[in-house]
Amino acid sequence: MPSRRALIRRPSPRLAEGLVTHVERRPVDVGAALAQWEAYGDALRAHGWDTVEADPADDCPDGVFVEDTVVMFRNVALIARSGAASRRPETDGVEEALARLGCSVNWVWEPGTLDGGDVLKIGDTIYVGRGGRTNAAGVQQLRAVFAPLGARVVPVPLSRVLHLKSAVTALPDGTVIGYEPLVEQPSLFPRFLAVPEEAGAHVVLLGGGKLLMATSAPKTAELFMDLGYTPVPVDISEFEKLEGCVTCLSVRLRNLHA
């Protein structure tokens, strides 16, 4: 039977040194961040997701943002190559964890750059943000790996946010959600719903209409409840200081067989 697994990685003791691009640097409480990360994992497990930990990357301040290290399509993994050179060592333990799970593993090669946070999958459509972390060669290599599997790859220009999924994610029915001041071309998406808070643009689909989302978007949570969904709020405030969101902290593996 297909299983639902989520790849996670515990925060580095150097988390407070993580990169910031579009926000002012603020002090990060590493102890509080660890407690928030543990509660995030608890929320995944409470809703039917088995968590798999990649080996710690204590020398990588941003290593907890494991989504950036890989893009999954079905059971095929594309190991990313970040546009931020300092983040490239983060992929080592992730590649090993995915191989143990039976994934077919591919890689982005120089001159391509790609961060997993720039990739939004809706059905067989893969939207890829073209910005500071993902370049044209990275998009071309992603297309070369996933188009033969039936994926349609759509590039999305970015300049206002770090990653595509800093601006948009999607509801279970495929509606793209985003905080409009940060979304450059809402018309690229067949269905777009503006949300009232920046953090409200980020959801992880837990199944059964349940949406993992940040506690920092209460108005958006009310909107989702009106639409018939069940918000599952988690406090990720320490990670938000580093431009992190709920999607960044895990890689959801829906199509692997136990």
C-alpha cells in the first residue's frame, strides 16, 4: 500500500546564522526553534504521516529547511543545487535518506541551480520559480527529468520573494493561494485566491481537507474554514524570522510504497 512519509531534519545549533534575503535579520532563539520543530513533527505524525529524519547537518545553518534540497515527482527525486553556494552541502544526508526509501535519484548539475522551495506541484503541473535561487538551466534540467514522466513544467518569474513557495501554495482542489502584494503574475494560475496575510499563503496538505499552516495567519485560517477546510495551526515563528514557512520544514513523499 502507498504510504505517506515526510522527510525532516532537526535544526542546526547554528540556525541563527541562516541566510536572510528579503527580510531584516532578527535574533533567533535556537531552543525555541527546536521545540517548534518537534511540535511540527508531532503535527505531521498526528495526521497520519510517518516522519523520516535526514542525518543532521549541524554545520549548515539552513539545513532544517529540507524542502530546498530536493524535488519529488512520484517516486523520482531530483537533488537540488542551490543558487546559494553555502547551502549546497545540505543535500548529502538527504540523498542518502531518499535512496534508503527506494527513490530513483537524479541531480541538478552545474551550471544549473535549483531550490526545492521554488517548485509547486499541482497534479501533473510543476510550477518553477525563476529568481535568485533557481536559474534557467535548473528549470531545463528539471523539465528533462520530469517531463518524460508526464509533468508539464511552467516557469514563474520571481523578484519579490525568496522562493516561489514563499509567495504561493495550493489548496487540495488545486486553487493557488497567495498574498497578492508578493505574487507577480496571479494570471499564470488557472485559479487564484488572495489571502489576507503573508503567512496564510503557505499550507501543507495533510489529507482529508486538513491544512497545516502557521499560527501567524489567523484571518486566513478563518477563510479556509469558511471554504470547508480544517486548519491545523503550528507555531513556526522562529523559522519565519529566516524566511521559512510550513512547507520548508519537510518533503512530503506521497507515492512511495511501504
